[in-house]
Amino acid sequence: MDTRETILNLLLKDGPLAATDLATRLSMSAAGVRRQLDLLEEEGFITATEARQSKARGRGRPAKKFILTAKGREQFGHGYDELAVNALRALRKSGGEDAIMVFARERIEEILHSVEKQTATEGAISAEEVEELAQKLAEELTHHGYAAEVQENSKGVQLCTHHCPISEVASEFPELCAAEGEIISRILGQHVQPLATIADGNGICTTNIPITPIDRRSNA
């Protein structure tokens, strides 16, 4: 993998990142990384965004951080977007919005089937088990091209996907995103909160998962 590909992969997985962040990870000079970033930006694969600075750092020019553009994400594949869009348009025409939602549910159920099988038993599960399930969801989604991970926050964890193989399709058919949230909620046995999606132009898809003990019998 050459330097350009490595930079794109790092921005996919961990972006937005500054030139100094990338230089550290690549063991390169910041100037060398900036040259690569300039070329990638000129070619439309990445774009710069200004990062907010903490008060502790004082005033000054905001640091530039880089994220992938839609063109940059296309380098990782999108699963025959045009064919999929046309097929879903035909399905919507013949079966309406309900048919799209049925399809969307069946699609994500098939992807996450192995994780859901592990949660088939009723009874209480601990907060630690909720987090373990979130990790298993991330692993299964990554296996299907989502580059997913779990990040901790003060109120639980967030399921973050740095790449969406169907983002172009989902931008026209948001039912695909809605179904993912619905099935993830069902698997975890609790409400989850979608915060951002790549299909809406965000850098990553983020779903907030509260970490609380769950009694599945109360959700039956």
C-alpha cells in the first residue's frame, strides 16, 4: 500500500485528522504529508475542515483537519450504486414505501443474523453485556464493509461506521438507515439514538447506545 492509499485508509477509519496526526502515524515529516494532502485535495479525494480548539490552547488559527469526500469514499467501493437505486425505484413504484422498508429490514437482518442469534434467550443482561453486543455488531458490520468500531462516551457507547457501502443509495432511500437503527435496537433490546449518517453528508455514521442493564422480559 503506497502513501496515498495509507492516508486515505487512515482518514476513512479515523478521520478527520490533521497533517501532524498523519505525519506521526506514517513516521513522515509534516511537510511531506502536506504535499500528499495537497495532491489528494486537488484531485477531490479529501477536503479540509477547521477543527475547534480548546480554550486552553488560546486564540489563533484553527487547525486544519481532513476528511474524505464522496469521491474519496468511492475508492472503497459502493456496491453497484446505480443498479441498486434503479432496482429500489422500481420496487417503490410497484410496492410503495412499505415495500422499501420490508426490503431494508430483511437486508440488515441478514447481515446481523449471527449476532441476533446470540441474543435469542430472554432474561436480564448486564451493562457489560450490552457493550459486548455493541462490539459484536461493530465486528459484523465491518465484515460487511462498514469499517465500524465502538467508542465510549460519558453516557454509554457509540457505534461508529467510518464507511458505508450503500451511502449513495441510502441518500435517496433513507429507509435503509432507518432499518439499520431499528434492527440494532431490537438486537440490543433497548432504544438507540442515530446521531449522524454518511448518507446525509457527515463524515461517519454514529449511533448512541446507552449502557444500562436490560431485562428482555420487560421488552417482550
